[in-house]
Amino acid sequence: MKNSLITSLVGYLIEKEFFNLISPETEELDFSSGTTSLIKDFHGTSVLLEIIDADRMDSRQIAMSMEHGTALINNINGRNATVFKLFLFENQPDTERLDIISKGQADITAERKFLRTFSVNCSQGAIQKHFTVPAFDAHIVRTVKRFFAKKLDKSGTTVEDIKRLIENRKKDYEIQLKVKKPWLTYGIIVINIVVWLIIKLVSIRTGQSYSDLLVPFGAKINSYILQGQYWRFFTPMFLHADEIHLAVNCYSLFIVGSQVEKLFGRGRFAFIYLFSGILGNIVSLAFSINVAVGASGAIFGLMGAMLFFALKRPSLLKSSFGANLITTVVINLAYGFMNSRIDNNAHLGGFAGGFLTTGIVYNSKEETSRDRLVNAVSLIMAVIVTIAATLYGFNNQNSKIVPILTEMQTFETQENWAQAEKLGEDIMDLSPSSKNIRTSVLWSITRAEINQQKYQEGIPHAEQLVKISPVDGHFLLGFIYFNTAQYDAAREHLQKARELESPYIETINQMLARIEGTAK
């Protein structure tokens, strides 16, 4: 009799692999029948697992069990379902019964429905997989091997232990919504749209471009923040670069924000959203010199809130909810790292802010001392991260360079090329670590030297620029060589700049046409 072993194995599968028992709630749990059925969803595939005490069965009964399995997969509605039968033998089974177990497997390939089998030699803790295609086994082989390796077959798991596991599982899925309608989420979406419309109307009436108006309306600009405009940590989360940016963020806010507001209530939702957006902009100040706008830092904070919520409910985290959440976060971060226009610093800062603030405000029905410790640690970590990011943002190398960079750009606008060149060289003497800063400064120095007709001094700066921004470096070298009548060299660099899709393609084509005309 393997009642104790089956009870322990069922408990392990429920706890570690998040299977659920198939049994009426009105019936007492009983594993003495020799057959126990479990079910779970495995990333969109329905998995049914039958654990069978095969020593109780002769060859005919095993054949009937296989026929029952075939009938079951034929009657399952829909697609993507696998029935697994796990036959437990005390010792190595005879060849006749193994043959029936192996040959009785069934496939409905068109609907991706399968009947697959395993046999287990319990005395040796060995499992045999009787199929190779498809390779999918819902981690059953791995789990059974670990079960025996840890000697859990002798753990003495009881029916009461399994009842507690099931009860805790139910609690993980019991979600009490704090609000029915996420009006605050809708309100933030409306604010984002209204702000966009206001800036659009101002742009139409004044003739200023929409992007230029983002600056006075509160875009994150490091130099202004360093001068004391701290409100720019707040305002960027209500500004958007264009209609697509606005639409994507509003849709994301509608999907994620609605869930967070319903789960935590309006007050906690507002705290999580605003703190995440502000921390995202603080981290952006610390690690990026680029102008930034958008609600994405705050939205990533809402994702951080959902992750914290899922971590507090292990069953939920292991379900498709957890898998979809983690996949969404990873995809968005990966896309941000691949797209240089996206400020992933704000995303990471917002995500951390959302996770930590949720740790501060999260409470459960049955609050424990551990929950209160998590609240306290989350508060301490949120304060430390915020202070550390702020101090670093105001005191790092980039923050020392940004005011000089801003002054240099002002001289460029005034066409005071000598002063622009001098400040650019001062910045390069500070050896800026940021590639964006080095690119911007080398471009400005070279332009200043070209406008002063200091072509020989401009060449080495343009050559340095080629190493970090080939498209800009080749364009400026081509421009210098064109103006010094070195047409072969000019042609070579201008053609490279064109191949790299330089934004100055019209100027490049004009210079190349004049070079060809001169050659004729």
C-alpha cells in the first residue's frame, strides 16, 4: 500500500508545482483508492495528472485505465490539453505491464491533445518517461526526481497538511476589491489628454512647435532642475512627446492602473503612482542628461505594485497572472534598452518606487509581525533610495557638466563660436563618461571650429566623433574636406554619412553633386 507515499507526493505537487486536486469539496480527502487526480494550467496548456498505485492493477486493469485516458482526451473541449498518467510500482514492473503503459498513449495532434505516461520504481526513486514527442512533461519528471532525492516519500505528510495547503491556496486567490470603478485612473488619463490638447492649442496659436513648448510646461531638463526648478520632478509625468506616446501611455495606464486602483483603493493608488513617477524622474536626473517627458515611470511603478502583490500570494505568482506580469515587465524593459529614445532610467526608478511604496501601504486581513516588518523595511528602503538617487543626481559628474553644456549651447545659439569652442574644450577636459555628452560636445566644438574656418583644428575632433557617432563624424569630416577642396576625401566621408542615413541627406547630396560637377 502506498497511501502515505501518494499523500506526500500529492502534497509536494500542490505546494511546489501548484497543481490542484480534482475532488468534490463536499467529500473528505481520501487517497486510499489508489488513484488521485490533479490539474493545473501550464502556460495555456491544460494539464491533468493521474497518480496511480499500479501494484493494485493487473495487465487488464492497466489497459482499461489507458482506454479511459484516451476517452478523456477525446472528450476534452478545446485545444492544448495533456493527460499524464503516473504509474507507481514498488519495484521494477514487469515487461507486459510496461508495454501496455507505453503503447496505450494517444495523440490528437491537430488539436494538440495528448495522453502520455510515466512509470516509477518507488524503491529506487527512478522515473521512466515513455514518450519523446512532444517533449513537454509539465516538469513532472524533474519534480518526481526531486521528491525522491529529498526522501519526501518518508516525510509523513498528512491529509490535514494538504487541507492547509489547499486553504492557503484559496486565500491567495481571494481578492477583495477596494473600489468598483477606477475613477482616479480615468481622471489621470483625462488630465494627460487635456494637457496635451492645451499644449497643442498654444502651439497652433503661437506658431511654436509642440516639442519646444514641452520645456515651459515642465519637461525634465537637468540644468533647470539643478538651478532649483524641482517641480520638474513632478510635471513630466503629465506631458507626452506626441500623439503616439500619449496613446500608448494612456492605454497602459487604463490596463494596469485600473487593476491597481481596484486592488489598493484610490488613496494608496495615488501615493504609489505619484511617488513612482517622481522617483523615476529623480533616477533619470541621476543617470541621463536627456530631456524626458511621459507617464511611463509612474506606469512602471504600477507594475512594481502588481509584482509586490503577486509575491505576497505565491499561488497567484505561479499562475498565468504572474507569468504575464513578469513577461510584460521584461519585454518593456528590454525594448527600452534597445531604443535609445526611451529613458529606461525613469522606468527602473519608477518600478523600484512602485514596489517599495506598495510594501509601505500593503496590509492583509491577517496582519502578522512579519507584515509589519515588511512595511517598515519598505519605508526605510524607499527613503534611502530616494535620498541616494537625489544626492547622486545633484553631485555626479554629469551634473557638474550640464550647466557648462547649457552655457555652451547658449553661445551656439548666439553664434558666439569662440566661446562655444572654449566651453566645449573645458567639458572634454573633464573626461565626461556619458557617450551622449561626448557626442554633443564634439559636434559643437567641430561646428564652432568650422564656423571660425579653423578646419585643421576641426579634423581631429571630427575623427574623435567618428569613433562614438560615425554618422555625425563622417558628415563633419566630409564638410571640412569639401570646404578645403579635398574632394576625394570629402566624397568618401559624405558617402559613408549617407549610407548611415544622416539627417543632413539634402546637404550631403548637394555637396556630392558639386564634387562630381567639379570632377567633370
